[in-house]
Amino acid sequence: MKPLLMVGWALSFGLIFQAKAETIGDFAKLNRLSQVIRGHGPTQGERAELETALRLGNGARFLETKTDQYLASDQHAFKMRVRLEELFRLKTAARLLGREGGSPSLFESEYHEKNALTYLFTEMGRQNRSWDDLLIAKDYRLFPSERFAVIQGIGVNDYGFMAALIPDLKSLSGTYSSELSNETHRDVRFSGNDPRVAGAITTSRFMTRFVTTGLNKNRKRAAEVFRVFLCDSMSAAIPSTEGKDDQIFDLMLPHDQSMTENEIRTMAQQSDSLHGSRPDCNACHFKLDPMGRTFLTSPFALSAQASPGALSFKRGQQIVKVPVKGIGELGAAITQQPEYVSCQVDHFWSWFMGSRHKLSDARRAQLSAEFDRVGRRTNDFIKILLKQPEFFELGRLMSEAEIRAQHVKTFLKKCQDCHKDQYNSNSDDGSFPDFTKWPIGGSADEMARWTRKISRAMDLAHDGESPVMPPRTAPWRTSLREVNLLKSWIADGAPDETGRRTVAP
Amino acid sequence: MKLAISILLLTMALGLHSQASFRGGYKSPQDLLLSLKEKFNGISGSSCDSLSDNDRAAMGDQNMQTGEPFADEPGAAFVTVWSTCLNNYSYNLFYSTDTSPELLAKRTQIVREIMAPLLAGVVDEQVLKAMTTVMVPASEAEREAYIAHLMRWVLGTDEEIQAYGRMTDPKQYRQDLMRHVFPPGVSAYAMEGTRQALLILLKRDEFLMYQ
């Protein structure tokens, strides 16, 4: 088997495929619909049905009916839930239920099956809910799950989490109350303008996944909201160490594994005084801190008291600042931003089309309008995507150069995630060029200059031994594999997707 | 292992994906197991009925801290996990000694689907017995038709297979696979060759990927 695998790996860099404007046949269409919506291929029976439909000249209608059926299936609801769990960086479902007969059984997650967030995620596809509900829903199904309540003593279940807002949940200080264990769940609804609740955000599972500390001041939560809903990743926050599960890990590792208790305390004091004064900190923290304040009263359980804050970010050179009375208003404010809409369109695009097809600005704008036109409803928008010409296109093999360029850009995006918010004292206007847009800096000369700078910053000459980038304050380090990738790419003249050198070697 | 058919699975990362998982179009760990479950519905996958943390990583689940998959493409760890799952299912289908009536009925139904061309005329009660004694057809044409049937059962029609862009010549592939699992001129029981063919087909990218 060994030599075989190597052949496989060698091929992996040679062959990938990419769109060619040729449409696939009806059987392949059925297969693709089934795979993408349900996660597995069509059944033998469905193939036979398609055969009959084709004979009768009803192929197109049959595929449409199947699409509706697939979108109404448990598998689709489950897949949307897993997609959302991945998007939110939550642990995805794990256990396959041994249900025999009928449709293949679905997974149940270890800890999180019965909780308000998982339930909402599943409902997005099952009920064709408006995507905005992730930010503005005021209705929940709460579960008194004991299991979730006791994880390391720091989790709170849905009942404990909401107890301050619903007094008869009788829970003590946000922990599980065994008095209520005979109830399987409870449906609750808050008023449409309640500033304290905001869909997926104000759930126990979200808050315990992204914990806060006195030092953190809810910045981690704010960073997640920016990443998921506005596609603004502030790369600083997340240690790239192999991840263990959820909350415990994050509690143990505030920012940098190697920091001592004392250093953390000093940093906390320093950083509070530094914030807003040092431009390099403020680049991210003018976004994170005002949003973090809306979580202030709810470190673990949700507070009965809304906490004011603001949505604040940069649009081009302009600062957008929307003051809000609490998380509820924050969620609503986010859904009104065009950045939110295009970000969600991007998520859907990558789920249903993949990275094979780049979404152009014009197409993104067009699809954003469609997203609005269908009331931002989950399945209705998916159906629109499935009707796009790209969905049924036949693939073609992608070249080695394309794959390599894609890998390099994936890496450089991590640098970009920080630089886009930074002040560069070495440039006249304080800006950085985007390393993922080639030629970097806009010309061959600039490209050459920047690859030299990158090479020096990463210390590629010494295999990345003493890099200055990413800076020590960033919590991730370049892996040896990434060093080698960049080193050989630059040595080969930084070839682009067509394999053409952008820099003389 | 010089056979072209064996360059199956793995690693030709498709530039598209429907869910995280490995980069490219490979299925998520959940969907990989579900796809098997769909084929062998009612049969136990033993250790493959749930995902351990190690299996998740091997199968390309994302690292929750970084949001990136643990591995860019299926590697040796994936092969190990996946082969174990395929062995579990195929063993439990063909060789199980469990005599519970529900399981026997399930096995009968699935074996009948898989070996249909060889079991025409065999009554349900006899299927599990017949599967162990039925011979590989003598004529090359019948063998090829049987292999075509197996390919369709696992991967779908030629049109579906070709839409993945991996296999350009399904006819040639069928020939190669046929010679591999049913060597010409050798007369043998069909079951083990069938199982081997399934193990190979279930490792193809066309089974492991969304589109």
C-alpha cells in the first residue's frame, strides 16, 4: 500500500478539478443534488424513478421534485446544523444513532444534542427559517440537559442560562436545577424588541464555547461575531495548538500558552491603558471592545439587564458606529449591514458551490439581492443557488500551478487577517498591500520587493528559525510545512495560477 | 499493486467543498459514515457507528481552534480508519454469525441488491446460503455485466461517475477491476471477489466526495 499512497500524494498536486462550462447529464444532476443536500448518493430506487421520468419526458420536473424532497429531509436539516457548528467552531455531532430501517440514521452529538443552540441550528433547514434568526430570533426551545450542566462544573444548561429572564425556571445562579429534571424541554418566546436576547448568540452553548474572563472582557465573543457574521477574522486570537474541546481549553489558554499568571496580570493592566492610545491595538480593539461591552453583564448566565455597547467597524475609510442598548439590538444592527449580507452569501456559496468557483463582486451583489428577495430564508436561498449555472457544471482538472497558488494564498491570508487592521509605519499612508492579491503592490517591481520583505520577515533563509512575522504577540506560529511552501514558491519566482513567474528567481 | 484501479481514493483534492472536511470536495466525517450507512442500512458498522476524536482528525474534521481541517487531504490515517470501516461492514454483511431474524432479513435484502445478477431465481430464504456457493460466471461478458452492476450499486451510473472527472474511461476501468478480482481462467466462488470489488469501489473518490 505504501508506494501507492505516494503515487496518490504525487498526484494530489497535479490534479484537481475546476469548472468547465459544460453541463452534466440528468443522472449526474440527481447524484450531485443528493450528495450536496443529503450527504450521500441517490438510492437505486431513485435512479429507476429518474429513468422512468426521462422516458416520459419529465426529467426536469422530477429533479425539481427531488430537490424539494431532499431539502425537506432530516439529513438536510442535520447537514445545515453541522455546517453551522463548523462555522461557529463548535464540536460537530459524533454518535451515529442505531436506528434500523427507514432512512439512514443521523448523528447525535456527545454533549450538545439537547440544547437551544443545536436546536436552532437544526431548525434553520427544517423550518426554512430566515437566516437573520441566528442574530435576532427571540424564541427558543430550552433543554434542562444534566449532562451539559456538569461539564467541568463550568457549563450551564439552557435553564440555568435563561433563569434570570424567566424566574420560574428556578435555577440557582445559572447552574442546573435538578428540581426541573422531569421536564424534557420548554419553549419560550421573548418580545420582538427585547434588547437582551439575540438568536444563536445568547445561548448557553455559544457563551460556554467562547468564555470570557476578567482579562478577556468578552473580546473572544465579539471576535466570533465579527468572524461569523461579518467575515472579519481578526487572526490574533486563536492559538494554533491542536484543539481539544471547547470551553476548558480556552479557559486554560488565554492568549499565549507561555504566559505566566503575573505576565497576564501585567498585560491586562497595561493593555487597558494601552487600548485606544496605541494605534496598533486600536486597529482591532475599536471593533472588539464596544461589541464586547454588550456581553458585559452576562459572563456565564444571561443577565436580566441589557448592557449597552456598539457595533463599530470600518467601511472603506469610513468608521461605522451604531450604538445599541444590548445584544438584542446588536444582532438586529448587524443584519442591517450590507457586509453581513455579502458575508452570508459567501458562506452559502462555499457550502454549495465550493471554492472551485470564485464568486465575483458582480455575482455576489446579484445573489445578495436574491437573498433579500426570498426573505433571507435558508432553503429558499439554497434553491436559488442550486439553480445557478455553476452548480451543474462539469469539472476539469486543475493544474499544479493553480493548486500551489491556492495553498500559498491560504497561508498569506493569515498575515492579511492581521495586516488589514494594522498601521504600517514603513509606508507613507500606513497601509499594507494585500498579500493575497498578486502582483503584491500592483506591479512586478513591487512584487519582487514584497517577496523579499516576506522572505526576510519569515526568516526563510534560515528555515524560519527567528522570524519577526507573525509578531511574537500573535498567538500562532508558522509551521515548517508552511515555511517550506513559501520558501520553494519564492525560490521558483513566485509563480501565479498560470504558472508564470511574477518575480525573476 | 501496479494496477491502475488501485489508484483509488485519496488526495486529488477537488477545488470545491460542501462542508469543511479535508480541503477540496471530500465529505465531512459524518457524511462519510452516513454514506456507508446508507449502503449497508441495518447492518452494524461496529466501531464505525460513531466518531472518536482521533477518527475525526483522520477524516478531516476541522481543528476547532483554527477552523482549518486537521489534514489537507486524506492520508495514511484516513486509509486506516476507512479500511477498518469497510472491513467491519463487509464482514458483518457477508460473514456475520448473528442469527436474529431482523438481521438475517436485512442481510438478505442487501446481498440480493449487490449480487442480483448472480442470484436470479433464488428465493429469499436461500439467498444467504446461495451467496456462499454461487460461482463467478464463466463468460467474460457476464462477468463484465456483473462488475458493471457492482459499480452502479456503489458509485452510480457511468454518467454519474464521469461527472466527477476522475474516471475518464469507465469501460476500461471495469475491465481492470474485473481482471483484478476475477482473474481470467480461474473458476471461483463469487462472494470473496465481490467483497474485494466492493472494498475497492468504496474507496474511490466518487464515493468519498460530494461532487
